Amino acid sequence: MDEHPIDLSPLCPAADPDHWERMIKAITTAAAPELARRAAARSVFAVIGHWLRPALAAGIVLAAASAATLSLVDREVEIQPTPTAGLEEALELGEPVSLWLMENRAPTTSDLLLALEREAP
Amino acid sequence: MRDADARLVERARAGDASAFEQLVRRHLRAAYAVALSVLREPADAEDVCQDAFLTALERLEECKRPDRFGAWLLQIVRNRALNLRRAQSVRSALPLENVVGMAGRNDTGQQAERSELRDRLLAAMEHLSYPQRAALLLHDLEGWRHREVAAHLGVPESTARAYLFQARRRLRARLGAELMEEG
């Protein structure tokens, strides 16, 4: 095999340092507008990113506060007394009837007899 | 090298000019060698390198493996160079050996001698195939290893070695014949 390298240094663009630097300068100068565009785009993202965390934190706090308020309202609704007591008072029902209503049952024959006895003058 | 490339690519994506310049300095020689192996004309190779670096910058998000930025860039260089060669072959019927040389440069003394050597080498390389020229330039000019040349050309290492062997032998034969003609 032909293992000896050929001296190709005359073809090396970096052999002339001035020319080499001009080549690099030409590329970087031509790339400057695209690099500036990228830097500007990244700065917009950076601003959004800067505000994103505080906004997220505030959102989480608001959501937690809303959830807590809603759960308290639900509990208040649950512990409200049943309107049955108010209704029997409004209808001016006597004690035995209100008892049947509270126990949610139909009166038995003896209940009815007892009620009639109480109503009798 | 690869980790450093990945970091530089990341910074260049964010518009960091110094990172991009470092990428240019790291890969311009190899890019130039690939472009020259296709085009055989230094001024065209320089134009293609500039074009390829700008294309690479614009498409930097498409570089899926930033640690292999060099290989990705060289594919762009090669494609751009092939496109230019096709365009030239359509545009002009001038043989390449008639336009060899770097236009607009003032050659004096040592520079003139170097310029003449360069022109001889370029003329002799006209007789090599593209893979032979690429193997020769990447190995003997850029100092790439056989496996790196093989990876770039997409051939087995033994084939890359054969290309290099044939290129050296043919180039020496050409340059030797020229010297004998002058003597």
C-alpha cells in the first residue's frame, strides 16, 4: 500500500492566516442577522419564562383558596336543618302528627286513636 | 470534542455569536476539504462553505444530534457543493482546469510558488474520482482517521483505505509526469 501521505499543505486554506481569518469573518458577518434574530426570540421566551413562575404560583394559590371556600360552602349546606320542623310549625300540626313526620312513618291505628283523644274537648 | 460541539450548538441556537464562531473555526477546514473534493476550485469551495454554515445555522433545530454537528454539517457542505457543480455544468462549458486559481489575490515570491503548487495539485486531482479526492483531502490534509473518512463516505474502512491508496498513487504519477515533462 502507498502509506506515505502527500503534502497537501498548499491546498490548506489556513496556510495563509490573513486569508483564513477573512474566510471566518465573512461567514460570521453573514450569519450575524440570523444570530441576532435568534437572540431576540430567545429574549422574548426569557421574559415569558420570567413571568411564568410567579403567575403559576399565584394561580395555584387562587385555585387552592377557591377549593377551600367551595368545600366550606358545601359543608354549611349539609348542616342546615331539614325544613320539616319549620313546615309542621307553619301548618300548626299537633305533637303526634309532628312526631310521625319526624320519624317519617305512617300513623298506626293506636296513633290515630290517641290523636283523636287529645283533640277531643 | 463532541460534548463541546453539543454545548456550542445549544448556545448558537440561542443566538450566541461567539459559540457560532467557535463552530466555524472547528469545522471550516473539514468543510473546505469536502467542498474542494467536490468542486476542485478553491473560490467555489469557500463560497459553498459560507453558504453551508449559514444553512446549518438556519436549520440548527434540525440537527438531531448536536454532538455530531460536524458530520451533519459536512452532509450539507457536500450537497451544496454537488448542487453548485451541477449548476456550473449547466451554466458553463469551460473545463475546470482553465479556471483553477484564487481570483483577486496578489501573489508575490513565496506566495506565488505556493500558488503554483496549489494549482498543480488541483490540476492533478482532476483525475481522481470524488471518493478518492475526499479520502485524500480528509486524510492527508485534515488528518482524519481511516474510520472517520469511511464514515463520511459511507463505505467500509477497507474501501476508504483503498480510495486513499489509489488517490496517492495516481496523484504521484500525475505530479511525477509533470516534473519529467518540465525536466
